[in-house]
Amino acid sequence: MENNIYLIMGLCALILVWEISAMTFTRSKVKVSAVVPGQKLGMALTVLACIAIVWLRWGIGTMQLILIGELALACGLIFAIKHGLSDYGMYINGWSTPYKDMKYYDFERKDGELNRIRISCTKKDVTLMFTDSDVELAYAYFEKYQVPDMEGYKMLLRKKEAEKQRNKRR
């Protein structure tokens, strides 16, 4: 039991160090702040499940309380990490994706809610939510770094396909 709890505590400590470094790194880099949908509920449920497992598995003692404190702190620090767009690219949870790896973006606006922008990247699709004032800045960054919207991306694909067909005929 002792070895397992020390291992988990060590992993939590590494996560805390990573989160603190991500917080300090993204604080000055992110120019257009965004919100990641579902993150608060997901993190809260994950931490509650981890606390329940620790409590049911090992009971409550000094080491378990320290571990629960680390878990709660790790959950809280994730919300201090800024998400959004910078001059380099997109930052989410301390991870960055450069503009050159973004294929296109798709926009969904709902009255009275945050505006959703889904960004399709080479490795994953990401959804960010922006306020009304930040949406225009996000558009400006996408235009500046030549990230097309979904319709523009489809047109680029059709042009490439037509070019490929013309080269094939030659």
C-alpha cells in the first residue's frame, strides 16, 4: 500500500510542476482568451472519482489526505492555465498547436452564449469558446496566419483535386 500511494503522490507532484510551468508559459503568450467546453465538469468528476477510489481503497489517514489535497490542487490549477490564440498558434492546457498545423476552422454562433469555433488540426479537432468581443480577434488571427474557414478549405481541396486530374492527363 505504501509504495502505491507514494507512486501516485509522485505522479501528482509531477502534474503540479507541469501545470505551474504551463501557467507561467501561457500567461504572457495567449492574446485571445478562450474557454474549453466541458472542462470544469470533466475535471471535477475525475477528481471526485479519484478521491473516492483513494478513500475506498486506503481509508483516510495522513498520507491519503495529502494525496487528496494534491488531487484537488491539480484540479484547481488546470483552470489557471490560459487557453486561446497567440502569435504562435493555439494553446490548450499548456499544449500548443502552430497555425501551420491547422487545416480549417468552423464557426457556430448562438445568441446569449459563448461563440464556438471548432478548429481542425492535423492531429485532432479542438473546440474553443470565445466571447463576442474576442471572436473578431480570433478571426483576425486566423486571417493573419492564413487559416481558412471550412468552405475555403473545401475549395482548396477541390482545386488540388482538379490540379491533380489535369497533371494526370498530361
